[in-house]
Amino acid sequence: MMATQSDRLAILSDTEQFALYGLPDFDDGQRSEYLSLCEEELALASSRPSSHAQVYCALQIGYFKAKHAFFRFTWDDVQDDSAFVETRYFNGRTFESFPITKHEYFAQRALIAELFTYQLWSADFLQRLRQQADQIVRRDVTPGFIVTELIAHLNEHKIVRPGYTTLQTLISETLSAERQRLGCLLAGVLDEAAKDALAQLLVRDDTLSELAALKQDAKDFGWRQMAREREKRAKLEVIYWIAKDLLPKLAISQQNLHYYADLAIFYTVYDLRRLKCEQTHLYLLCYAWQRYRQLTDNLVDASGYHMKQFEDESKVRTNKHFVAEQVRRQQETPQVGRLLLLFVDETVADATPFGDVRQRAFKIMAKNALESAGQLAENSQRHILSIE
């Protein structure tokens, strides 16, 4: 049974579809740009057998320059454009607004394509375009990207693009073939242990499924949040190593890998359980690979965050200690000076017992403070000597 318009894959938005396939809607500037004909273009339009066919051809030339496509239009659709062409190139003479024949329409298409060295679309190009689509889908499976790349390929090789439904059918078949390719590969490489590990992500419990819980990101770098991140990472670790081994064998791009991973987030667990098993396995493998790396990055970032906090706190404590030590040493400097002067004080007789001298020293500077100052001075000197 033939697919209806609503059943076909929507490869472009309405705006994008109009940009490629809609009849040009020129403003005054665009009308002057595209409907201004060179000598060769005007000669082609003037060669047509009737005045209305000549005007029609001139419009078709301008529209082709704008969109590299051909259009079927009525005179009511192009009143402003036809008036511009009639006034500029046909002396403003009026003509009967007859529709052109089908034969004349196709004849004009062939002549205009030849003038611009384009090839008209035919079924002969379909296989070539399908091969191109097969390569594009390995890079990005999003329909919008595929159709954009196909249009670029056709423009590069100067081939008039096919109708929208042809592209819809081609891209739908290409995506279906890619799903089958990946499904067959996964069916051949996934063992029962791997399938069981993936199935565990879809087991429901009384609250959230494990997969839904894994989708929740950490709110901060607090230890509770990071503990949960470690738990999530541990749950995905087995599947991550399976994915790391299998995904390169599927020959898909990083872009597609992230796209499939996003689908695992987009679908509910209920939806994932209802999809074809190979399709679900692909989405979960990609999700596990991506999410495990995200969780690892989160933990690394958390470690860096806490290390930075520790460094900042250490710097603050060190600076405080340094300032306190500087103040203490400044306070001790006069006392050390008085101690040194004690040894040259002539009022102290040489026969004075050392014990008495030491008691006088302790009055100047407490014993523990004196020991600390002496050790600091000795250590500083050793450090200087070791550097030298």
C-alpha cells in the first residue's frame, strides 16, 4: 500500500520545505536581481513560440537562478513578476493569459537546464544518490542533515533536485537500512551476559527505574551528591566496558553516538521496552558510554573543585601563620639585641657565674622563646648553606 503524505517521514520543516520547493516570492530587489536577463537568457525566452510562452520562460529562468528548480505556476501566482518581465523585455505589450502546454513546459525545462549546464533529474541518478545517503547517514542520522547534504551534493554536480516525496522515500529507506545494519551487527556481537546487563537498566521498582535515576544530574559538588555520582558510575561500569568494546565495531560517528544516547533519555522506560530489542540495546549502549564518561568528568571536576578549595584554605592558613611569625620575630628582635649586649656588658664581671648570667638572660627573654629563636636561626643558616 502506498504511503500517504502524513505517513511519510518529515525530513524538513514547513519553512525549510518552502525554501527548497516553494515558488519564489521576490521582493523588489530580488525581482530586479533574478529577473534581469542576460543576452543568452533573453534570447532563449524570446525563442519560444508564443508571447505567453516567452513570458513564462523568462520567469522560469529567473526562478531557476534563484532556486535551481522548476515550478508549475498560474498567472495569478506571478502577477508582479510577469508585469516586471513584460514591461522590461516585451515592450509592455499585453498577451492572452493562456496556460502553457505540458509539452512546452518540459521543453523549457530542458532548454533552461542546458543553458545553465545542469542535468535534469532522472531515475538514473537514484542509485548514485542512495550511495551518497548511505555515507551521510554514518555521519549523522538526523533527516534534516541528510537532506541538506544531499541537496549540496546535487548542487555541486549540477543536477536538478528531485521532488520532495522522492527525497522522503530515499531518506526513509536509508534510515531503515542503517537501523537494520546496526541491528544485525548488535545481534551478532551481544552475548547473553551483555543483554542481561542492559536489561537491568529497564527493571522497574517502587519509585523510579534505574535508568531514570541515572538521568538525574548532581546539583553540586557536595560529598553526598558525589557519593551518588559514584554509585551511578558503578552501576554503569560493566555496560560501559561492553559499549567501549562493541561501539567501534558499529562504525558510527560521535555525532550519531550522542544522538542515540539522547534517544535513551527522550524515550520512557516503557517505550524502550516496546522497541525492537536491537534498537533498545543500541540506545542503551550509547547512553551508558556517554553517561559513564559524564559521571567520570563530574567526579574529576569535583575533585578539582575540592582540591582548589583545599589549596585556597591552605594559602589562607599559611599567610596567617607567616604574618604571625613575622610579628613574633619583629617582637623578638629587640630582645635578641639585648641578649647579645649582655655579653659585652662591662658591668657584668668575668667571674660572674654562668648561672647568674643565664638567669639575667631569661628575664630578658623566656627560656622557651629563647630556644625557639635559637633553633630558627640555626635552621635558617643551615638552609642557606645547603642552597649555596
